Amino acid sequence: MSITAKAPQHAANIQPAMIEATDVSVVFNGVPAVDRASVAISPGRITAICGANGSGKSTLLKCLSGLEAPDSGDIRLAGQRLAGLSRRQIATQVAVLGQNPETPAGLNVEELVEQGRYPHRPWLTRLRANDREAIERAIDAVDLKDMRQRQLASLSGGERQRAWVAMALAQEPRILFLDEPTSFLDVRHQAELLTLLRRLNRQDGLTIIAVLHDLNQVIEIADDVILMKKGRVLSTGAPADIFTPLSLSHAFGCKVDVIPHPHTGRPFCLIDWVGDDRDRAGDQR
Amino acid sequence: MRSATTQLSSAVSPRLLFSLGLVLLVLLSIVALKQGGSLVAWSDIVAAPLRPETLAQAIIETVRAPRLVAAILVGLCLAVAGAVMQTVLRNPLAAPDILAVTTGAQLALVIATLLLPFYVPGLAATVFGGLLGGLACLMLGGGLRAPPVRLALAGIAVSLSFAAISSAIVLMADDRASGIVLWSAGILDQTGWMKVVTVGPAVFAGLVVVGVMARSLDLLGLGEDSARGLGVTRTVTMLALGVSVVLAGSAVTLGGPIGFVGLAVPNLVRGIGITRHRQVIPLSALWGAVAVLSADVMAQWLSAEGAAIPTGAIVACLGAPAMLVLLRFARIGGEKRPRPLSTGSRAPTGILLAVLLSVGALTIASSLAVGDGIATTLPQLAAVFDLRVPRLLVAMGAGMLLAGAGVFLQAATRNPLCGPETLGLAQGAALFSLLALLGGLSPGSLGFQLVTAAGAFVALVGLFCFGVHRTPERLVLYGIALAASLAACSTIVVVEARLQTTEALSWLAGSTHARGMDDVSALMPWVAFLFVAATSFCSRLDVLVLGDDTARALGLETGRARFAVAALAATFIAGAVSSIGAIGFVGLLAPHGARLLAGPKHARVLPVAMAIGAILVVVADMVGRSIIAPRELPAGIVTALVGAPIFALLLHRRRA
């Protein structure tokens, strides 16, 4: 994978891949959801998985995070085969925030975050001092200190999403997986969450892998992109390199233009929302 | 593109289905007329229309023909009522029995017959009671737009408490405890044409109204808003519900509470892909009649030498398989994961502990003092002490086990509607314990306990190995069907084996009658096991309720954990049932009460639930043995009497 110049601290240490998947396939009812995908995730980077609906993004994410076992292929987490690790061993290194997770009734923020310590707690023990510290750090990181006693059901969508992130952080993972974390949030909360993820990555060196829908968010936040279509990995690399009008139009099956962003100069995706219809709103003057 | 439904409906044409049903009905009718005793020959049935003056003809005319007509009418009424309710409420779980209409009607009939000093026509009582039951269910469940599960849950709560009241009245008014079987299980014996003649016109009128409304029902199926947009008014909704109550009331007047026909038949008809009410209604009616008549034929075939098996028990036996087919192949839409009860405020640990301790102490003290009369002095207390202490301990242990099982089951399934009794585990254990009794194993022996445990595990396997547990609604629906089937099997075992009905029934309902220190020591290992399992599993339960993916991401092997948790629950249930029988409502209620008081964390929920469970059973036992002393009301009936209204309150409070 290419190394961009904008994050010099990353360039200094080229480490072996954190997660390496080779020829991973998952078959649902005879149809391959992921088809011989090979990807490598470098440590300390933010990787986005992009693609149309049904392109196998979420399935690949589940495989990489160990939630689902692939039908064939090999996945290694820091050099060890994922299949050979126990669920608890995986959970001490990898945290996953699912797509729109269900919130059990009556749970408050602190109680949810406490659950993140489950993989670290030996059998039959109460929370110890280091557990408490991890919980504090996690709540602090997502800025929910004032709301720690609030019930999840009473929080706004953005706050609830942050509470779930805090639970994942309490796991003290090296890698954080997120499946469409911004899908159900308004723009402000999306921005807050992306800022938080970026901070966790840049300050704490957390490796982040996320399925993201918004291409411009990907360009803003991701160091690397995995572009998928129909279960296959089309291309991997820095967003600036692989987001071309041709590749995106091919991946999504609609017309996508890429222009330089007027302020930052980075690429900016323009989607042709209503096709060739000349009669657009605002056109008739 | 052709959808699966259209392909199915072209494969099974409504006309073919109708003719097939008609042929079956005629064949079954002939069998029903011939069946039972050898007094009626084939020639008599052939000659029947000519009405020759023979003994055989008299039997046909006064006994068998009325019973045949009653069976057909009951099936027809229940199925049509179910079809209408399902459409109007857009709720595949709606049926006269689920929405408490049947049990309301039954309760009114019991009151009118056994308690009121003046004569009330049966139909008037059942329609009135059915209306009350249905209204109670709608009010509790949240009205006409209530979500399917909420409404079904409310209906089941109302049903259970009505059934318990009915049982209590029958037990108090009727010295023969066998009466309760006859009263509560649906029996089609007719003495002459009286009931059929009085109910017939009401059924006919109801069917005519439903027939006229068929087109409006099609529109109502689209949803209330679109139906209104298309010009269907509230009046139509109300009229449809009213008619279905009249039909259900007629069915109860004729044959007592017979379940499942109203739920299963219309859903099966729709599952085949028939959606227009012009076809759904007649087909449901016909196949409903076929269902009840075939059950009745089977009931008469099994009832030999005076042991009368209630037809309702046979129908209920077939309930689980029918529901299984229904859930596998019918489309039940609008499924949402029901959420457990919760409150914003919860009691601080200190106060909670103080309250539970004082209520517990009060319960224990009064349960020792109260019995046949109240012991007020120490010598009096000492005299009954040895009798009452074992009962108290057994009740406490069983209550803890049931509550623990409820917490475990609700966590394993992430389904607040699950409990030992709604999943059929308690009924499975009870059925097997009955078989163990028949096999000569003495209650309290290890063999007896193991057989009982086997029953709970058989029910567990029957529950989870058919793949209907993917959604919570389906699981509970199937679980309730399974519970009813197993309970009906127990009824049939009691009747067929000529068990001492009183003892067997109080066993099945749950009772601490005549328990001694031996029973206490037999129960103690189970309670100790419960404590160990509870402490070692509570953090796993906390993670399990977060959902499969999250739990796995946190390092829990969910499949294995869920299996272990369910198996533990079955073990607790076996312990409770083998000591006091299938006592209902405790395992379903105690966890909810505990969550309301202590919040969602299992380290707090489990002990609080166990305390509540113990208190519930002890109180139920105390009330049961003192209210009609020197006779006893089984504790299980009391828990239903006490528990169902509390549950109703909880539901209501949650809505407010």
C-alpha cells in the first residue's frame, strides 16, 4: 500500500501488516459474497472499505474482524492465524462497532462501557483498578463524562454512537472496526464522529478500518481505501490514487466525476444524482 | 417477475381446496355419527334422513347429530373469528384465544352457571365475557394500533388470569376436581339440540355480516390509514371485531374454550397464498370445521369406557405441530424485537436490599403463622411449625429456581416474553414428571428428578431444533403452542390413566401440599447449583444481551454460551417442577420485576429476581391454603391469579 506524505509519523515505521487476508471467500447460498479477496491492513492507519450495496463490504469487514469465518482463504492477525485464536484472544486486540447495534433497555452509558472490559476480565472477578481506568479513559475520549449516568435510550443518535465507540475503546484494542458508523447520523454528528476517529488514530495510534458510504468522507479521513465490487477487491491504495472517475463509475455503476477540491486541492467526488435529465431544479432561469 | 406466492396459489387453487375440505367434512361427519358404541350401524346412518323410529335413530338424533353440528359450528366460528381479528388488527397473532376473548367468555359462563343465583342465557354470558376479555386485552395492549407482540402479550396475560379465576371458581364450587378438566379443556358433549338451536341463529347472522364485509376486510388488510383513505370507517372496524366476538362467544357456549383453531387455520389459508377475503373466510370456516371435527373424532376414539377426553385437549395437542408448519411457511410480517421493561429510575442498592429483606421476613413470618386459621401465640405456632417450615422452604427454593430460569431464558433468547411456562419447558417437565409418577417413581427420588429434567430438555430440543427461533415473535408463538400441546398431553394422560384427578391436577398446577423435610433436602442441591451457576454466568449474561455481533466482538462464543444458558435454565426448571409441579407465572414475572427495581445488570437482577420469585411462591402458597381452608387452592392457580394482574400493571406502567 502506498504511503502518503501527509502523515510523516507513519512513514517512519513501515511495519509488517497488522491484518493480512489472502484469497478470502465467503459464499452465501451458492453466491460468493466475498470472492478471493486479498488485502493487507497496515498498522496505525485509517482504512476505508468502499463499494456499492451488496459488494461484500460488510462481509469482508466481519471476516477481517473475526466475527465470521471465511469459507476459504487465510486471515492473519499480527502474524497469527485468526482461526487458531479464541474469541477472547481476538477481542483483546480487535474491537468491532456493528451497524446500528441494538441497545438493551435500561442500560446507562457507564454500564455499557463496562461491558468492553469483558474480554480482559478473568472468570468470576469484579472490575479491578485497571478496568476502571480503561473505562474512565474511554468515556473521557468520547467526551461523555457528563452523561455517564444517562440511559442510552435518552441519548441523541450521535451521543449513543459515541457511547458505543467508548465501549469498543474500553476493550483497549489495537484495531477498531466500524460498519457504516455515520449512516444514521445527521451531518453535525457525522463530523463529530469522524473527528473523534481521526483523533484516536493520530493521537493514540489506533488502527481503524471502517465501511464508509460517503466518498468525500473517505477522502477526508482515510489513509487507504479498499474498493470493492461484487465481492471482488477492485483496487487498494490511497484515495487520491484510486479514486478516479473511471474506477468509481465502474464500482458504483453510476456517473462519478472527480475534481480538485476548491479549498484543499484534494480530490472531490461529484455524483451525477439525476442522470442526463436536462430539466434540473434551478436550471431554468 | 412471479413471486413465490402467486406460484403457490396457482399450484393450490382455492376451488380445489374447498372441494377437498368439503369431501373431508362429509367423510368425517359419517365417521362421527357411526363412532362410539356399536348401537349404530352403517344402515342406520344411510336411513337417517328418513327418520325411522328406531333406537339407533334416537341416538343419532339426540346425541350424535347435535354433537356433530356443534363440532362443525365451533370450528367454523373460531376460524372465521380468527381470520377477521387478524385482518382488522393486522396482527397474525390475533385469535379469539390469544386476545382473551375465549377465556373471557369462559369465565363469564363459569360465573353465570356456578355463582349467579338466577338464570342467564349461555350465549349472553359468553358474548358479554368475550367482549370484556377482548376490551381488557386491547386496553392493556395499547388499542387497535398496538404492535402485534404487545397485544398478544397483553392478551395472554389477561387470558391466564381469567383462566386462573375460572379454575378457582370451579374448584371452590365443584367438589369433584375432575370438573375442572371438563370446564377448562373444551368438551363437545351435547344433550339434545338446545344449545345448537339457541346459538345457531347468532352464528348465521355473524357469518352473513362477515360475508357482506368481505370487501371492506380486503381494504382493512392494507393498513388502517390506507383503508380510511379508501373510505373504510372506524364503524366497520368495530363491527368486524364485534362480530368476531359473537362468533367466539358462540363457540365457547357450544364447546368451552377450544384454542388454536382461530390462530392456525386462517394463517395456514393465507400462508398458501390466498389473500382475498371472499376466499379466505369460506376456506377458513370449512377447514376450521374440519379441524375441530377431526379432533372430536379422535377424542371419541381415544375415550373408551367412560374416560372422556376433552376435544379441546386434542386440538391443543395438535397446536404445536400446526404452529410449526405455520411459522415455517407463512409470512408473518412486521416483526420487531420486543424490548424488556425498563425504568429510568432505579432503587439504590441499600434501599432495595432493605425492602426485599423486610418483605421477605414479613412473608416468611406470615406464611408460618397463616394457614387454616391464624396462629397468634407461640404454642400455636410451635404446633404447626414442623408442618409449615418444609412447605415454606420448598416454596422458596422452587421460586428461586423458576425466577433464575426466567432470567437465564430471557437473556439467552434476548426476548422478554420468554419464561419457563411460555416456552413449554415447565409443561414438558410436568408431563414427564407425571409419566414418572405413573412409572412408580416416588416424588423426590433421584430417578424422578432425572425423568423430570429429561422432560424439560425434550421441550428445549423441541423448541430450538426446528429453526423457528430466528425471530423472537416466532419463538414465543411456537413456545406457547408447545406449552399448550404438552399441557394437553398431560390432561390426556390424567384422564386415560385414571389418575387421582385431584392430586394429579394440583400437581400439574403446582402445589406444596404435604411436603416434608425429605423434599427440602431433595431440592437443596438444585438451589445450590443455581447459586453457583448464577455467580459464574452473570457477566456472560450481561454481554449476551448486547446482541450476537457485539457479544462475539467482545469475545463471547455466543452459540455455545446461549446453549449453555438455555440448558442451565432447563435444569433449574426441572428442579422446581420435580419439587412442586408446574407453577406458572413466577419465572416470567420475577425477572421483569427485578429489572424494574434493579436495572439491567445481571449481578443485581439475578439475586433480586430470585428473592421476588421466592416471595411470590410463598405468598401464593399461603393464600392458596388459607383462602378456602381446609381445602387448598393449588399455589399455581394463585400465582396466576396474583401474577397476571401484576404483569398487566407492569405493562400498563410502561406505556404511561
